[in-house]
Amino acid sequence: MLGLFNTLNLGTRALQANQIGLEVTGQNLSNVNNPDYARQRVDLQAGTPLSTAIGQEGTGVDVTAIQQVRDALLDGQIRDEASVGGYWNAQQSALTDAQTQLGEFLSLNTSATGNASGTAAGSGLSDRLNNLFNAFQSVATSPTGISQRQSLISQAQSLASSLNQAAKNLSSLNDGLNASVSKGVDSANQLLSDIAQLNVQIARATASGGNANDLTDLREKDLEQLAGLTNIQTAANNDGTVSISIGGVELVSGQQVTDTLQAYDPGNGQLQVRTATSGTPLTLSGGSIEGAIDARDGGVQTLRNNLDALASTLITQVNDVYSAGYDLKGNTGAVFFTGTDASTIGVNSALQNDPSALQAAGAANAPGDNSVALALAQLGQQPISALDNQTFSATFAQDAGNFGFALSNANNQAADHTAVDTMLRNQRGSVSGVSIEEEMSNLLTYQEAYQASAKIITSVDQMLQTVINMKTP
């Protein structure tokens, strides 16, 4: 049988076990509002029994571990979804920024759900194009009218200025997305370093036989933040560490950072990502870094290219007709538009100083001739081969519509991610989250068990006193 001293030890171990239970419960309650915390539980095991003449007799309870309640599969799914969300949120942000900067210019009608259309309104490019060709028509109606000529020049300047500003804004957005790529790479490198340091501490705790639960929480938080920047692949090691690969290249091996990321210019001014030490270009498959790259090289670059093509075609088509015309003084051969694309298009400065220099006639010394002005007015309604046989306004409406669809898709994908992410996190919360009701119940259970264990010790102490006070008469 145990005897009084072993029974006293049994009570002491019970006190210790219930005290640890109270401490872990307190830790759980303290972190009830911490979304990155996984609740912990005390694993209890009956002590090694003592063989006696009447059978095995229990020796109390032992605390075998303080376990973290985690579902590795759910954690992995949340990291994967973080990459999806990072990608589409970056796309959404970039395209929304483009819409914000060019909203008046593009005249996009955006609904509450984020769906955009390319319908032109009063101050959009489509109207400015129409105003230009309407102004040519006004000159054709009154070929010698100075006010009509001045209005035409003003409309052309307004159109050119809008194209210049749009090109400037898109160029600034492109630079901002490059900066976002560079900043994302710096953040990813810092997280790789932090995770490797946490691996060191976790491996040390594991080697001493413990569970680094709180450090594991911090590492999982960093892993999810890293996954939001770029898609990652992880591998668990026996010492409690995790290794990380990005784009098929291992960057963290256990406790060591074996390589880092680097933003570099491949020669076209558009930053890409490679490994810093080995110089291996990486094909990223998710995360905000790739989202910024794809938005920059996709929707934003397409809009830039389309505006340049529209401006270039407008310059060429108008000048081809205009240069053959004659002004009120019989001069010919000048151009109406200068420049080559959206960023450089402008109106011939000579016209700004002298409206009579506008070449509206089809013959010299024929001030009433309106053939060139009329041809230019009709140009606005003609299909242009360089624009896939569409008119200028129809081409821009299509470009604005395509941009709107790209933004709408990004909005929808981001909304879908939010729904999936919320579902996964709620599911993880049901597994790893702290329940106040459950922890309060545990608190009372451990408190009562502690009091009962203390009663065992008090009772044994009284029995020992009885033995000690026994005297032989």
C-alpha cells in the first residue's frame, strides 16, 4: 500500500496538476481576443501504479504535456487562401486606383457591387472625341469663322491635355506598383528572417522536451503574412522547425535562411522577382507581389497601350487629311497634331496664336472651301483599319469596357476570397479558438479539484500528527 508519505506525495502532485490546469486556463482566457492564438490544454495521465498484495494501487496524476489545439490542414488552407486573397486584393487595389485617377477621363459607371461599365458621360474621352469632330463640322459649316476655328483649337487642346494627363497618371501608377513590388520583397525577406529565428527557438524548446506553443502561434502568424505576399510551400521537420520554398526554391531550411528575394529590373523598367544569392528568376503563383506585377503588366499596361494606340492613330489620321488642306492665307503642309502617343500629343502651336492658319480648305485662295474640314468631321464616324475597323469613340468605349470588366472580375474574386477566408477562419476558430464558457467551466473544475487535493494533504497531515502523537504509556 502507499502509506501516508506516498499518499501525501499523491496529493502534492494533484495540487501541481490542478495548478497547471488553472494556469493554462488563465492563459487561454487572457488570449480570448487574440485571433492568432490557438487554445491550449493540459494532458493528464494517471501515475505509474504500485503493485500491492491486493492489486495495483494508483499513485495519482502526472502532467504529460501542455498541448496546443491546432489543425495543420486548416492552417495550410488558410495560408493558401491568404495567397489568393493577397493576389486579388492587390489587383483590386491597383485597378481601383487607376479608376480613381482616371474616373472622369474614363467615365466609368461603377455600381455598389463594384461592377464597372465603359459608358461614357459628359467629360469622358468619348465626349471629347465627339466634341473635336463636332468642332470640325462647325468649321465646315462656317469655314471662315474665327470663333468656330478658335472653338476647334480649344476642343483639340482639351482632348490632348486629357490624354497627356491620363498617360502621366498611368505612368505614376506603374511606378507605384513597382514600388509595391519592391516593398513586398523587403517585407517577405524580413518575415523569412523572423521565421528562421522562431525556428531556432522552437527547436531549442523541442530539444528540451517541451512544446513551444506561443512561439508556434507567432510563427503561424508570420507564415500567413508571408503567404499573403507570395505563395509558399512549407515542410515540417522533426525538430519542430518548418522549411519554406517559394517558386520551387528553398529559402528557409530549418533554422537557416538559405536565400532571400530580390526585386530586379530585367531591362524594361518593370520590376520582377528573383533569388538574391543564386539570381534565379521566380515564377510566383499568388500573393500581393504577383498581384501587383500582374495588374501592372495586365490591366494597367493594356490601358496604357490602348490609349497610346488611340492617340497615335488619331494623330496620323487627322494629320494625313489636314496636311493637304489650305489656310485662309493659302498656306499648306502643316500638321494639326504634334507628338506620337498619349503622353506627347499636342496641338500645333501656330494654331494657338493664329486661328486663320487652320487648314480647312481643299484648294489655295478658296476661303469658302470646306472640303478638308468636312473630311475631318466625317473622320469621326468612319471605321479606321488601324483600330480594327472601328471608330475612335467605339474603340475607346471597348477599351474602357474591357478595363471595367477587369476591375469587376478583381472585385468579384476578392469578394469570393473574403467569403472563403471567413469560412476557414470560423472553422479554425471552432477548433482552436478560445470559448469563454468552456474555459470558465474548466476554471471552476480545476479550482474545486485543487481544493479537494488540498483536503487530501490536510487529512494526511492530521493522520501523521496522530501517528507522531501516539505514546506508549
